[in-house]
Amino acid sequence: MIKFLRKIRQKLLTENKFSKYLLYAVGEILLVVIGILIALSINNWNDARKDRIAEKELYRTLIKSLESDLEDVRSKTMILDSALAAQRIFITESFDEVNSKFTEEEINRMIWQVGNTSYSFVPNVSLYTKISQNQQIDLIQSDALQKKVIDLFEVHYWEYKDLDTTLERLAQEGLISNFFGDIAHLVIKNEQEIDIAASQKQYEALNKECRKIYFLSGAVQKSMLNCESKIASLLPLLKEELDK
């Protein structure tokens, strides 16, 4: 094709048909430009197709991770709910009141529920770190959806982690290390007899330690529920984009 066009150009020059040659040259330039534009369009189309495939895979990965996070946060919320309920009982009621209302087995269970206060929800932030480092977050075409993803990982998860880390440290330094180990003999194992009266000596300390962590436990619970709500609202949006 190039050889054929070259012959035409040489013939026009030889015959001194400059106007026709000029028209031909313009036409040839236009053909080159059109060819370049077609090539660019094909290349852009291929890039867009690859980005769309990568975007879909990103949605699948996020959905799988967030579904796991949602299951975990719901499980840990139930544990923290029980811990807070037990804390309230030990804060507001005397040993005699507790001992008259509950069986030894129930008291034992509540004590260990308090010990589960530092049982944490662990969000998968490593996934978002990888996405950010690889600049994959820009694959999400919807600005509103992208913002929701960023807010979940960079705001709500980190808020929870900061509160939970403080609660865990406070619980470990006080409740767990200073008190909880002293009542380890109350664990029910193989129909082991429980001397519930032995815990009366520690009840004041238990009351004190529960007071230390109660309000922070409530803040952690609120933050955890917020994470649960954000995940639950984000998942349908990601699935909707995946199905498009």
C-alpha cells in the first residue's frame, strides 16, 4: 500500500501537477491521522476493557472480605453485649444481691463474660492497604462509592481500632491481670465444685475494675455497631456494581 502511494506521488511530481499533488498529500495526511485515531481508539477501548475487568475483580475481593468482616463484627458484638450486661450487674448490684438472684453457674458465666470484654473484632485492613499501594481504588468509577469505601477503611475502622486498643490495654492491665486470674479457680471443668464464697473477697475489686472500663466498653460497642452498619450498607452497592 505504501509502495503504491509512493508511485502515485512520484507520477504527479513528474507530470508537474502540483495542485493535484498538494490535494493528494493532504488526503494522505488525513489517512494517516485517521489511522492513528483508529489505533488510539482501539487501544483506549482495550485499556477500558482491562480496567473494567480489574474493577469487577476488585468488587469481588472487597465483597468477600467485607462479608467476612460483617460476620466477625456481628459475632464480636454479641460477645461485647454480654460483657457489658455482666459489667452493669457487677457495678450496680452488691454481692449479696447477685448471689440471691443468680445460680453459681450463672455468676461464673457472667464473670467470664466480663473477662471477654477485650475480645476484639479484627477488620481486614491489610486488603485496603494493598489496594491503596497498588492505586486500585481509582478503578471504582463511582465517586460516591469510592468515598464510602475509603471512609469505611480510613475513618470508621481506624476509629474502632483506636478505641478497642485502648480498651484492651486497660482491661489487660486491670481486670485481666490484676483480678481475673484470681478467680480462675471458678471455671467449671469436669463437674468441678465451685466455692462461690471465695469470690466475695474479690467482689469489690471486680466492681472497681468494671467501673473503669464500662464507659469505654460502651464507646467500643457503639463504634463496632457503626462499622457493622457501614459494612451492611456498602455490600449491596458493591454487588450492584458487580452485576452491571
